[in-house]
Amino acid sequence: MVVTGSQKSFSVICILLLIGVVRAFWMAKETVPLLVDRGLKSLKYQSLIFLVFTLTNVIFVLLGTSCDTLTRHGFNRLYYLGKGANIFSA
């Protein structure tokens, strides 16, 4: 019983390991930091408000509740993201 269960989960473990290897290569080649840096530089104040609105609404739909989403993934995290990227400076 344990052997059949581990054989079924082996393909999932292999996929997760491959994802980890690809992520490690991207981090080593600075692909991910470059994408994050370019993305933060391209944000403006108006687009950040649209992004916050869209992202929280998608999470609302996926979780099925708005109160839980506001407490866990509220506007504070996205506000401090914009504040750290100096989007709110004039």
C-alpha cells in the first residue's frame, strides 16, 4: 500500500523538483530580479491602483469571500510595495 502510494506521487515530486531547478537557474542568471525590477519601474500611481483592484478581485473570486481576502491579502501589502518603489512620490 505504501509502495503504490509512493509510486503514484513520484511523478508529482519529479515535476516539483524540475520547477525548483528551473527557478534556481533563473535566480542564478538574475532573470527573476530583473523582471521584478522592470515591473516595479514600469508601475505608475494609476496603474498600481488598477493592479490592486484587479488582484484583490481575482483573489475574492478564487477564495469565495471578500472579508478573508482583505484581512490576509489586503491593500497594506500592495500599498507598501508601491511605497517601496517610490510610486507615491510626486
